Amino acid sequence: MGRIALITALTIGLAGCVQSTPEPKATAQPTGTLSSQSIPADMQGVYAKQLFGAHQRASVQPAAAYGSYAKGCMAGGVTLAETGPTWQAMRLSRNRNWGHPETIDFVQTLSRAAAQQPGWNGLYVGDISQPRGGPMLSGHRSHQMGLDADIWLRPADNLALSRVDRENISSISMRRAKGAYTNDNWTRAHHEIVKAAAKDPRTARIFIFPGAKVRMCKEEQGSDRAWLRKVRPWYGHHYHFHVRLNCQKGAQGCVPQAAPPPGDGCAEAEEWVRNILNPPPPDPDAPAPKPRRELTMQDLPRQCVAVLQAK
């Protein structure tokens, strides 16, 4: 994408919390994808999101992430309990509080760190994954392997919310000037929680709006700034930040992302901010975006058929 087209997309994307999250170039491609002849008859001619969205529980299989973050599935997922000592799962009607066991442990660990911050009793947790991962019926394009989790930026000051409360309460935006800056809702506690998430060795990347990344760069005075490399500016993500975990060591069939570029990424975030504040005019020669094609089982790793067929 050209620079002008990119900035135009950025300006549009930052008008709201974009549900899709990028999948930078992977270091490998999923192996064993399916041919149309090998797809069971009852899975042909149906969008993958309909097949995965129909399952209410995880497969009875060893835990595994297959494919990539935006083209994959999850075997043997487990649930994040609806309420724990330092967290609550939100929007329970979506049934997206399922994840790889490592992700569930990560969220619980981060929630305990968050509970140490003033004004926070823990975390409100948004989407993780569907029971068997895969494409979602609506919303997120990623979150397909159970290795992504959305953490609300609203301080979790009440961990006794009812199911009805959790459907109606909303997170709080942290952005100002279309994401170029943080607003008065941002606190040092937000900085420390994102930092704790980034410093966990299981974390591959964190996506958050550009103004937050720039502020954290300016306010992190310690000598250990390596964690900032994992914090990546991206469209939207001003109501929540998105944590993406690495594939587990030795995992077969899980496609990792390429590592973030070297350095702390602060100059890149500042460039995003400059482009928000002073966007160039749209490029009249920029090609129109292509409609996004719905995924079918042929797009996914072969293991995903077994995930759907398992008990």
C-alpha cells in the first residue's frame, strides 16, 4: 500500500475501534491445507465462520493452535471462567471466552498484576476466541487460534457485574484527536498494565492506538525499554488493547508471526501521529479496496476438519 493510501486508511480506521487486527508476514505458511475433494460433504459450500460459530464447546482433543492468527482453529480450548478473583469476562453472550490454556493462564496472570494498580481490582476481558477458534460469525478477523485476547482499557473497579451488566456496560475510550494523543482517562496504571503484558515472554505483540504508544515511549524512563518493541500502533484499539501470544515452543502446525522490527518502535509511532494530525489528501489513483472474501474450509489447515468433527 502506498503512503498516501495508508494514511487515508489510517484516518478512516481511527474513527472507531476497528475489529480486525493485522497479521504481519508470518515466518512460515500453514501446512496440510485441504483440497476441495478432501473436505467432507457437509462442510462444502458453507462459510467456515458458520461451521465454527455453530459449536458451543471446545473439542475434546489435546490443546493445540493450528494455522495462523487469521486463518486457523483451536483444538482442546479451555474457558476463562466468567468471574475470577481478579477478572471478569465480558459480553458473555458472544461465547468468546475460550482460548489455548496458555492464553487463559496469561490473562489470569496479567489480571493479578492489574489488581496491584490503584483503582483497578483486576481486568475486564473482551474477546479471546470461539470454543474451537476459527473465523467468527461477526467482528474480529483474527482471534482464530486462541492466542489473542482483548483487554479492556476501562479500569475493572467492580468485579461483581451481573451477566446483564456485562452486556450493557462499555469500555472507555482513551484517545484524543483521532488517536494522536491520550485523553484524561489514561493513567499511569494503563502504562504499567500494558508494560506487564509486553514483558511476559509469551507475548508476541500488543496492538494499541498510536497516541498511547507515543505517550508510553515518552514516560518510560527506565533503562529497560525492550518491552516497547512489542507494543505496536494500530487502527482503533482505544477502548481495548489486543495481546497476541507466540506459538508454543515445539508446536506443530502453528504459524508464528515475524518478530517486530528492531528497536523500540517509538519513532514509527510518532510518524503515525504526525500522519493523523496532518494527513495528505487522498490519492486519486489509489485502487479501490477489494471486498474481503469469506473463508471456507479450503482456506484453513487440514487439522481444522478434525477439530470440527471431534466430540
